[in-house]
Amino acid sequence: MGPSLVVERLEFLRDGVWRVRSFISLVTFLVGHSKAGKSTAVEALLYPLGLTTTKIMPEVRGCQEIRLTFRVAGTRWQATRRGAETQARVLIKNLDDEKDVGRPMPVTSSSGETTAGAFIQDLLGLPAASRGTARLTLDTLYGTVVALRQTTIASEFLGGVKTQERILTLEVILGLWSEALASLEKKASEAESQHRAAQTALTQFKRLRDTGALMDPEATRQEHRQKEREHKASAEGAQTMASALSTAVGEHGRLVALHKAAEQQRRKAAKQAEDARARFNKATADLARAEGVISGLLSMSSVECTGCGQELPEREPGQCRQCGQTVHGPEDRWERTLAAARAKADRLRLDLKGLQEAAAGAELATGAAEEEAAQALAQRDAYERDHLAPARQAAQQAEKEAFGLSRDVAQLKKQIDNADYIKAQALAITAAKERMKAAQAARDAAKTADEVRRKEVTGRWSEFFLQRLQQINPAVEAAFIDPADFTTRVKEREEADKSFDDCSVGGNPKAVTNIALLLALRDLGRDDAEVRVPALLIIDSPLSGLGSTGLDQETSLRLMDTLISVAADPATDGYGCQIIAATNDPLPRDYPGVREIRLDAGNRFFDHAPSVG
């Protein structure tokens, strides 16, 4: 048998107060009417270990923390988990190691970190086995061989665990699973899948060929060669066109540059002409002002007084006619001013002539520049229209044709490859078949050696199973456990043998079968060291479906006696198999070493548990 798993106490923190339920006996019955909290307690019992499939009742979610103290192979451990935060980490601590402060572990992990359940599974000496989609976890172990739940004990075979998970779990428990054999089975399964996939692919391909979706291989090769020649010629033509386009782009660039230079020269000439006109206009205005000054001076040459307008008197020579004072010099002031104004006007007339000639020259230069710019623009546009655009269009068309032919060549090459696929795939199928046969042979050789052990183990398990059934129901004559999937067949007197699904609900043979099968598994564990079943059995409602009178009452008494007797058989490490069960009715009599925890409305499992002193 595997290492013992013994529950010592379950503590829970509610409203700041730690409360405790102790399991001081190897056989403990939770006794009470419906709604007294028995099933809730049973479901919560191993919840702190990191189980993910137990039903979390409100009483459990109402606990801030739940702490389980338990022994594995004599070593005391403690697991603490939050009630409401089901994904919070579980703190696992070795109580026999004073230096151990506890190790927080996740409930689930996608990063490869060891989970709490995996840690407990390793403590129990059970590998993390897998086959296909089935995996052995603490949850599958719990649901298959550790606990029988109220909801499934009388209706589902071993808790209703999926068939492949049940087979894998029992193979590991019975010592029938090996990593080497699992690897051979995986390789054989993969080889079979590859062989089927290769055959399916070839069948689908032939179906396409038969519908005409695939062309004749030789005709396809000829067309492929023709298209390759056409593509080569087209690619060379496209290269020639691209070269011509490059030359045209260069010439067009030169004409653009010439037009740009001519346009700059035109703008420069126009600016110079504008400046020349401005200077000419300014000079014209200056001359007009100078002539105006002369006219003003000449108008002052009259003999009238500028003050009163009367005719001035005659004066002596050398005297001013208006004021009569002596004039020093050959000329009077008016004459000097008039002479200066006339000299300035003559100079301005001379400058104006030069500016007029310069403006006329600038206008001529502007006209020539505009004509040159217009010619450059016309040459640029004409070249773009007559040479560049056709060259670009021809290059694009050649490139398009080359690309189309390239695509045709690729498609034809693919069709050629497809045409050769049948031959290549046939070779691939042959190779896959050889690999499959080799893998199957290796697997079958290993399984043949395993079958001897498998039949021997299930044969002895069947013997223990029959004994346990007969302890509970003496009418049973034969019992058999199938070595392949571990399903059962049971025969009672004057009846045909029946599978689990064929059993009726009346008298509850299904519950009896589940209980006897797990008890027999523990019997086998005591007899065979390679069988590693945990020495703990949790049963919710073992008397489900049994009445309180007649044969049902007798069966109930025998079943209770059978359960209680299991704890008297010591395990290899000195600890017996622990039984924790929940029933509605009190035990029919006193049993030495058996403890009852009475539950009712006034003494509910969680609400009224003793506080920790």
C-alpha cells in the first residue's frame, strides 16, 4: 500500500476566531439529519490541499482561512488555504521540521511552477502520469479512489470520472503504469496519426485529379517550358523598356532644368525692366519739378512789388529794384537761382534720355527672355507627351506582362509538383506505415509483458472484491474486474451477472459496488507493495438507497461492520486505513475505537465547532 494519509484536524478561521474539528480516531462518522452540514464538511475536508473540483459551499467561503493538519507516512504536515479566494496560494508546512516556515504554492499554474496538488501527489509517491488528454492529478485521484460523494455514490461508477482518466489513475495506483510504456504508446499513437493523415491527403488529392481539377502532367510540363521562354523574352523586353524609360527620364530632366533656368532668366529680365521703368518715371517726375521751379522764377521777373502789387520804381544801377539796396556782384539773387534751376533741368533732360534708352533695352530683353522660357516649356511638354509618357506606358505594360507570365510559370510549376505528389505521397505513406508498424511492435511487445502483470493484479483485486461484496451481501456468488478498463461485473444467486450500469437502484447495489471495490483496492495494497493506494477513504452517505427494515437493514449493518473493520488492518508504516463517513442515522451500536460527531441544527459542523484554546 502507498504511504498512509491520515487526517488529524480541520481548523477554520471564522469572524476572527479559530475553530477546530478533530479526527482522533481512524474511523469517524459525521452523523446528523439532512441539512446538518455533513456533506459540506466532507467536501471541505481536503479542500486545503489545493483541490479544484470540490464544491465550495457558503460555509467554506465564509471562512477567512481553512487549515488541515494531516500525516503522510508518519510525517505531520499542515496546509492552509483561504475560503473565499479559491485561487489564492496554499501554504504547506512540514510540522516535524522546526526550520520549515511554510511554502506558498499556487492552486493552478501555467508557468510550470509546482502546484499544491502536485506537491501532495508527490508526497503520496504518485507520478504526474499522462496519456493523451488524460492526466493524473490530485483531483482525479480524489474523485476516483479517495472519496465517494453523496451525489454519485449510488449512480456513477467510481465518482463518474471520465473513462480514460479512471483507467490512467487506476493503472498508476496498481503499479501498472510506466513511463517507458507510456512513451511507446505515445509514439505508436503519433505514428498511427501520421499514417492516417498521409492516406487521407492522398485520397483527397486523387479525388481532385479524378474530377479534372488537375491537368495532364506532360502537357503541364510543356506549357511550363513555353511559359518560361515567353517570360524570359518578356523580362528582357521589360528591361529594354526600363532602360529606354530611364533615358527618357534623363532627357526630360534636362529639359525641365533648361525651362527652369529660362524661367529664372525671364523673371530676372522682367525685374530689371520694372526697375528701369521706375527709374525713368522718377527722372521724368524730377524734370517736371525742375521745370516747375523755372516757371515759378520766371513769373517773379515782373516789375510789380511782391508785397503790394504796385509797379516798382526805377532804381540806380546796382540797386535792388524792390528794396533799393546795393547788390554786390554782377547778378542779383533771382538771376542766380534761375540759372541754377535751368542747369538742373538740362542735366535731368540728359539723364532722362539715357534712362529711356535703358528702359527700352530692358523691355526688349524681357521679351526675349519670355520667348525663350516659352520655348523651353513647350519643348519640355512636347517631350513629356511624345517621348516620356509613351516610354513609361511601354515600360509599365512590359513589366505587367512579365509579372503575369511569372505568375503563370509559378502556377504551372505548382501543378507539376502536384502531378508528382501522388508518387511522392505513396512513398511517404509507405515510410509512415513502416514507422507505424515498428512503433506498434515495440508498444505491443511492452504491453504483452505488461498484460501478465495486469491480469495477475486485477485477478487478485477481483478476489478481494468478491470477499468484500460477500461481507456486505452474502447473496453475491461471483465478481470480476476487467483488466482493460477496470469495470466490474457482479453475479448474485439465481441472477445473471451484471455490469455496474445494469444494476438496479433498489437496494443500492451500485453504492455497495463502489464501496466494496475501493475497500478491496486497499486490501490489495496491503498484499502488494507495488499498489500505492492512499490509506484514506472518505464516504458520504454509504447507506444511500438502503432502507431501515428487512434485508436492507441487514445489509446496512453488514456494510457498517465492513467499513469499521478496515481500520483494524494495519498499514506497512504502522497506521491503519482511515475511514471518514457521513450518515443520517446514528450507529446501530457502540464500536470500539469509532468516533461519532453528532451534527444538528444546534451543532452544525462549522458554526458550532469548538474554538481553539
